[in-house]
Amino acid sequence: MEIPKDVLKLLNEQFYNELHAAHIYFGMSAFFKRSPYVGFAKWMELQAKEEIEHAMKIYNFLCERDAPFATSEIAKPKKDVYDSPLDAFKTAYEHEKLVTSQITRIFELANERKDYATADLMNWFINEQVEEEHNTLQFVKALEFAGGDKNLLIGVDQWAGKRAE
Ligand SMILES: [Fe+2]
Ligand SMILES: [Fe+2]
């Protein structure tokens, strides 16, 4: 079955939404690399790579379904410099919530159009978003708890640096 046109449009957009997310995380990683927070820099870099994997998942799906592909510009992140680690993770958490709404929209439309293969792929993304929101929110909470205490902040940074993939 061909991917319905309106579903295809959203899937194509989502490929760029995932690259945009990668763009945001690379910016954050580069920002932290110039700070004492090596753990956050590593975490953000790994997250950027994960977002590229998400984009590739959609790209491969589109190719497998013989769908026409439209190239597009990747939006620039809102900022390159963050006030604090908390500011960066709050931005990340808010952005993950936005991505969840993008994915949900594709899932709903795919079901409506009886494009269950796309709905199934989006189901994977919905579960992934639960994890992504959870991970970023955990850092928001930990950083709020740490406040201005440098020892606690470095503790949270070390925790972030333990991320393996
Ligand atoms: Fe993603
Ligand atoms: Fe994400």
C-alpha cells in the first residue's frame, strides 16, 4: 500500500523534526564542552546521535515503502548559549514534549487512513518519547534540587556522564 499523501507529508516533516532535535542537542553539547560540565556535554552528544538514529528510522521506512522523499531546511535552534544546565535541560524537556505531540499527530492520522504500518512505526516512537521525556525531566528535577550548590551540580554532571549510549 502506498503511504497516504497527508501521512507522507507528516512523515517527511518528522525526518527533519528529528534532525532539528539533533541540531538542538549538538548545540547544547558544544555549549557544555566549553564549560566545566563534561558529563552534560557527553550526554547531549549521545542524545544528538540518538536523534539522528530516529531520523534514519523514518528515512529507512520511507525508502522501504518506495515513498517519494522531499528535502527540506533544518530549523535553527532558538539559542546557542544557555543560562545554566537547568535552562538547557528545561529547553530539552519542553522540546521532547513538542516532539511527542508531532508523533501523536502522525499516529492518529495513520490510523485514520488505515496506514497501519506507519501507525506501528509511530507506536515505537510513542514509547521512545515516554523515555525521552522521562530522562530530560529527571535532569530538570535533579538540577532544580541542586540549585546553586556547585558540589551537587557536579554530582548531577557526573551522573549524566555515566550515560553509556
Ligand atoms: Fe527523536
Ligand atoms: Fe528526542
